[in-house]
Amino acid sequence: MFKMDKNDIKFKNRHSITSIMILSFLAVLLIQLLVLFFNFILLRTDYKLEQNTYRYIFEKVESRSRELERHLTDLWANTEYMNQMTDFSQIVYDEHVNSGKDFVIDKDISGSLLDMVELMEISGAFIVFDDNPDVLGIKKTIHLEDTNIQTKFADKSDIILKVGEEKIAGDLGVYLKNDWRPFIDTRTMSKTIYEKAIKVAKTSNPRENKGFWFSPADVADSKGRSIYFIQPLFDKHTGIFYGAIGIEIGEDLINDILRYTELSESGKGAYILANEKYVSVTNTNYDVISIQGPYVKRFVKDNELFTHKIKNKYYNETYKTQDNKYLTALDFKDADKSMNLIAIQMPIRLSTKDQSRDTDANWYLMGVIDKDELEIYSKELIKSIAETLLLSLVIDGFIIYFVSYLIGYPLRKLSNDIKESYTKGSLRKIKHMNIYEIDNIIDTIEVLSQRLLSSSKKFQGILDSASIPIIAVEQDEASGVVYKMGELSSIFPGYINNEKFEVRMSAEEYDKASRYFYSDTIIIDSIYDIEKDTQIDIRKKIWNGESYYIRVITRQVKNYWKSYEDMSDDSNEASDKKTVTLQVIMDYTKEMTEKIKIQKERDFDILTDLLNRLSFKERVEDYIEKDIRKTKKAAMVMWDLDNLKYVNDTYGHDFGDSYIKCAGNIIGMLQGKDSFVARVSGDEFFAFIQYEADKNEIRRKIENIKIKLDNTNLKVSDDISVRVRATSGIAWYPDDACVYDDLHRLVDFAMYTAKNSQKGSIGEFSKEIYDRNYILISGREDLNKFIDEKQVKFAFQPIVSATDGEIFAYEALMRSMSDKIKSVGDIMRLAKSQSKLLDIENLTFEGVFETVSKNAEKFKDKHIFINSIASTSIPEQRFYKLLDNYRNTIDYSKIVVEIIESEEVDLNSLSIKQKLAGEIKAQIAIDDFGSGYATESWLLQVNPNFVKIDMSLIRDIDKDTERQSIVENILKYTKERKIKVICEGVETHQEMKQLINMGADFIQGFYLAKPDFEIKDINEEKKREIQVLNVLNGGGHSF
């Protein structure tokens, strides 16, 4: 087998020396390029270029916004013309009032208005008189416009009269406008600047008499939209509104200030002057006053602009006093999706801000630019660097290839010499090349080859002598040749007579032999190793009447090296590989036998051969997990042997084992394909049985098991026998539960409920009974733990005076810290069923006293209400000892014993409570008055200091007249006997208001404060509500 010839020699010529050297040099070059590139990234050169571009645009927008602010501020701040106009207007108004005639616009007003238009850099000015702005009609108005702001003409030919009497035009020497009107008639002319100015100006404060800027969207003309400064006119004597002066800034003036071309060389920039109209969490809506820049202007429809905020990645902490953390992104419905317009916005701050809700109070100047233009310089730089790096890589690649070829030639020649030597059957003397390093490699190869040949021969001898039961198969898919090495007879004695250790066969011969060999085998286990791409099968085969197990390992190797005989001198790396299937067959009988034994001991009960607890749970959980849609139906059944303890104690444990085994044999009859039966403990058996649709099918099976158990008698002796009997419970999957642990708990409850009712019976789970009684069955030990470990804390809820809102007292409310018993109601039910109400009473007083003592400073002079069970009382000596423990920290006169109970009061316990309370000067309260047993008879028996009206009477008392009537009677009755009334369960303001009006003394409920482990005051706002309600109620009550 290990004869040395050319068929057994293979070379793993994976990579040529040339390729290795080229890749190495390229790797070094690439690392250098990457260092350069990452250096560029770490220095953030591209970001700095973008940031510089951003800073340039930011400063331009900031500069233009300040320039616009200064221009607008200088206009209204020029008080000379405005004061002159105001004085002349006051004279006209005085004449109008004294004479009772219409307003007369004289030469003083028209002349001053003309001076204003000529000498100030504005588009126009007007004055409108109206001392009755709420009545539609004729409004005396004069409005002058400057048609050429850039040039002032001596003959005033650039000034025209837009509104005003024709005589005024003659007096002033100006022309009439084409659409000139002598006056404004609001009955026929709507949506004019004059009407808007009057409407808004009349709402100003006459005492401050400040003007305001605004730009109504619905009064724009063919020249575009203007900005107006409106100065309201009020009579300085009476403060009566009689008109307004307006200064107009046209769009041509705004254009001179906002030069959009400075933002973008491509002309895609724009300046937008807009008024903020609507702001939401994500979007902002603007009313566009002016927009400069045709590229952006074509997307703005109806002067509306919608934007949203995006994070400003160019924000710099250095400029945080003037920079913006967020940029504004513009949203256009008709715009190209590739267009990404952003804006840097600056608020326009005008010094006069006596703005009403009808004026524009939030003006912004936006510098708009396509986001791509911020990044254009950085992208061009990156592109240039990338092109340079690519060119360097190509040039260096050619140089490296040439150098590596020169170095690799001697090594290729050495490789060819070695191949030539092996083709002759053995490694002969290889010709040296007179290169020191290569000649050393030749000498080393010759020595190692001789050693390898010797080792191969030794290993072949070891395998032959050891007779290791292993068979190896190699199948070449390309050639169809299969090599088999090893003997199957070493695993299966006598399987093949005179079997050869090494066999070469064709693929057809191997397939035929393989099918015959595996035809009577059974796959026990199958594993696929993804990491190693290997299939591992455990198979069972019966041979000569005995069971054998084999381990079959199969792996397909795609890059398997060819034998040397298939190699040629010009073969390359890709063609030097082939795809083969390798298979190893090993004897696995001993290991599998041991594994089966261990598995059985792990999964099955030794006594009954039924599943044990762990394996039963695993199989049921696997069944449930596979039933994803929960369409299958099954029953979980539990049996508990009724007489096992008696049998063990009377007849011994050996007979007890027979008793268990007998029951297991009968119950085990239920075992099937999807039915599992297990013994989970000494006397408990479980079954999980699938059924189709009818539950009666299961009920009949369980009834048959019961009959067989009842009819089975185990003989102890000739004259003594014991009948086998068990109580069973049933829970349904998925009707009752879909989780194993829940099914286990529910069937256990069903069985023990049946057992408590009648031993030997069959019980089905009932949710109604479970909800009512489960805690009573399962919670006994939990209650003992709850009491012993004092698993309780107390939350305190304020009781508030209905007169001034101050806290009068705190009620201590028990809160369970137990993991098992969460509800206080369950605690009381358990305590009552186990006669432990006294322990709960003692735990309550101890816990409250301890908590109050630790927080004595927080409670100060407040009363403490402690819930007390009416049907029990703490023994006197024990109570006195408890009092002594806290006498220095608690004022017992502030303690109020609040009697609670759902049954009739125990008069003896009540008498003891009253006696002990009287000794420490504590007070008594009745809880939940008006419901249950807390009725008028309680008042006579207890004679309390406080009565707490039950929340069932308080709920919706502001809407329910019957509840009001009941509570009024209670209040009347208690006030006659000087008993204070506490209304608990108040959850709304209207309920509190109704109770205060009706005369309640104190209020308690979630509306004022919830119970809390911290001692807190109520909200000051709630106190004020109570105080206000008392003031509105006249400071007193109706009773």
C-alpha cells in the first residue's frame, strides 16, 4: 500500500512565487495608500472644506438679515416725519370732532406725506382716517407711491397719487395712478391694505401707541408683495382710535438688499423673507413675503413654504452664540426628488414688537442653497486623490510584476526539477543552481523526502498489525474511480470472505456494493457539521442475529489535490485540484450500547419502565412547540395513588413497589404515538393524550383506566389482598393552558380538588373553582412565610381637610412584598381560612408603628389611620408591650383605629378595641360606611369619632341624585352627633366639588394623592382648588 511511486506523490502548488511577491508588494503599497487615505479622513479635510463653504453662506445670510433689520428699523425710527404726521392728524381729528363734519385731508398732511415719500427710501406711504372702524363705508385716505426709488426727479414725476382726492394731486404737483381712486369704500372694496391696517391698528394699546410691521398675503398687487409699517392714530385726549399711517416697502427695495447670486455660482441659491405661521414637532409652515432667486421661486406655490428641521453637521461650538444646531430643509411637492434644498435661517428682529395676534410676529430671512453645492469642493478633492492613488497603483503593479518575475524564475526551475525527479519513482539528486538560499532548500528537500518514505512504510506496518476496525473510502467524481481501504469484516465478522485491505473499483461497482451494504441499516442519529461541511450518521445493522452500530463520516472536498500522474508542467493552481467524496466507517457498537443504556436510565423510571419527570416534560414541551397554530387537542391527566402510604406502612416497601408497578402497568396502556405516560414521583403518574375533537373520547379512556384500577387487587397473602385505587384530574390543551408548567399546575389543582371531594374520583379543571380556591390550597406555606418574614410594607394616603386643603391624616395601607401572594384580599382570605387574622392584626400594628416611628418628623402632628379587623383583637398584654416600644416617638392620641370587616362585627373584640383606644386617647373610625355590614347599626355599636363613606357612594356623585340623597342623610345624621365624615375614593374635581358643597369634613382619593411609600404633601394646585371651592360656597356648608 505504501509503495513509493508517482501515483502517490502530490504537490500542493497553491500559489506561485510570482503571485506571492506581487501580492506582498501590492499589500505594502495598499497599506501606504490606506494610511494616506485614512490620514485624509482623520484630518477631516473634506469636512473642513464643506464647513468653510457653510460658514461663507452663513455669514452672508447673517449679514443680509442684519442689513434688512437696520433698513427697516431706520424707517420707523425716523420719528421726525412720523411725529409731524401724527400732529397734523390730531388737528384734523380735533376739527372733525368739534365740527361734526367728515375728515378733511389738508395740505399739511398731504405735504408731510409727500416729504416722507420723497426723502425716505420707501415705496410709498398712506394715511387713512376712520373713527368708526366697525362700520363699513367711505374712508378718507391719501396714498402716495414712488415709482422710481433709485432716482429722485425734481418735477416729482416719479411720485403718483394712488388714493386721494384729485385736488390733492394738483396741490402736490403729482400725477394720478392709472387705477386711481378718490377714496376707499369698504362696502365694495375688500381685502385692501387700508382695511387690514385699520383692523389691526385698532387693537393696539392707545397708552403705548407703538407701530408694528406686517405683510398681509391677500393684498399683494401686480408688482409683488410689500411690507408695511403701520402707526395707529389715537386721540391723545380720549385714546379713541381714528386712523392709521402706513409706510410701504416694496419688493424692488427688498431685491436691492437681498442679492441671491452671492449664495451660489450656479444661480441655484435664493433669499426668502417669510413669516412663521405654524410650527409642529416635525414641520414648520411659512408665509412667503418675498423670494429672490428664480430657481427656487418656481417651486413656491401660493406663498406657502413647508419645511422640516435637519441636524446641522457643520455646527461648530466655536460659533455657538450665532450658529444654528439645525438647518431647515425645504419640502416641495413638484420638485425633482434629487434636489435637496436646505436653508440657513435668521430671525428678523425689529425693535418695535407691539404685535397683536393678527400681525406678523415671526419673520425670518432664509438663505437657500442646494445641499450638494456645500459638498462640491470636498467631492472634487476626493475624486482627484482617488484618481492619483489608482494611477500610482497601476504603475507600481507593473514594476512589482517585473521584479517578482526575475526573482521567481530560479524557484520555478527548482520546482520543475523536483517534479521530474518524482516522475522517475523516487526523489533523485536535484541539480543545484548556484544560488545559496535555493541550494539550501534543495539539500533540505532531499533529506526530508528520505525520512518521509521511511515513516510511510512504518505506518503501513502498524495498521496491518493492529487490525483497527476502520474503513476509508475515496471517490473521485471526475474520474469515477473509488479507492476503498480497510476491511468490513473487521466490524462484521465473516461479512466478506477473503476481503482485500485495499481495493480500487469503478463508481458503478461502488454504488452497487454500497446500496447492498446500507439496505438493511437503520439511521439512529444524523448530524451535519456546518463548520466542517461534514455529515455524520449513526446506523444500526443486524448481522448474524446481533445488533451492530457503525459511525459513518462523509465529507465532500472540492479542492482536493490531484496525484502527480495527472499533473503537467504547465498546470496552474486552479487545474491542480479536483472534487472527491471522502467516507470513513467506524465500529460504534460499544459506544452506542453504552449510550442507549445511559439514555434509558436517564429518561425512564426504573420501576415501571415509564417516562420519568424530565423526559415527560421534554416530550410534552416539544409537542406544544411544534403545534405553532395551536390546532391540536390533548389532555393532561394526573393520577395520585390513594393508599400508597398505608400499603408501605402496613405491608412494607417491597409490596409498595409492587403496588406502584401494578398501577403503572395499567396507566401505561394509554401510551401511544402522540401519548406520553410517566411516573413523576412516588405515587404520582402523568399522561399527555392527544385526541381529535371529542373530549368524551378522553373521558372514556380515563374512566376505563379507573375501572381497571378499581377491579385490580394485589394479594398480600392467601387471605389478604389490597385494591389498587387512584384519584385523577384532567386539564385540557389548549383550552385551559398552552404551557407545560401551567398545565401541570392546573391538572394538579383538578386532581387535589377531586381528592378533597372524594378519593378515587375523576376531576376536570374548572377555572371558576380555580380562581376562587387556588390560593387557599397553594398559599398556606406562603402565608406562613409572609407572616414570619414580615413581607409587608405600608403605603400612606393623605386624608385632606375639605375646608382649607391641608392634610389632616394619613391612612396606612398594607402592601404585600411576597412573590406569591400579591393581593391584600388574598392575604385576608388565607388568614381567615387558617385562623390567622390575629397574626395579620398584630403584623399591621407593628408595621405601622415602626414606619411612623422612623418617620416621626414627617408625620409631625398628623393623625394616623390604622386598619383593624373587626372580628379579632390583639391581647391586652401584647398590645401594652407594643405601645411601650414606641411611646417616646409616637403620640398615641393621633392614632385612629379604622375598623374594617366584611362580616358582622365581633362585639367582644370591638369592646376590647374601644377599651384600649380609650386608654391611649386614640380615636375610632368606621370604614366603608354605606356598604356591606357597615350600616347605621354600626354607629350605635361603635360610637365612632370618624365615619368613612364607601367609595361606591362617592363614585359619580356629582351626576347621581340618589347617591347625593344617601350621602346627605349620612352627613346630616353624623353632624348631629358630632361625628366627622371622610369621603374616600374621590377621583374627579366634580366629585370633590359636590362633596365640599354638601358639607364633607375630609376628602381622600386618587384625585388628591395616591398611596405612596414616601410621606408626601398634596399638590399645591389641589389645595387652591379646595380653598376656591370653599370661597365660592360661602365659606361654609349646608349642614
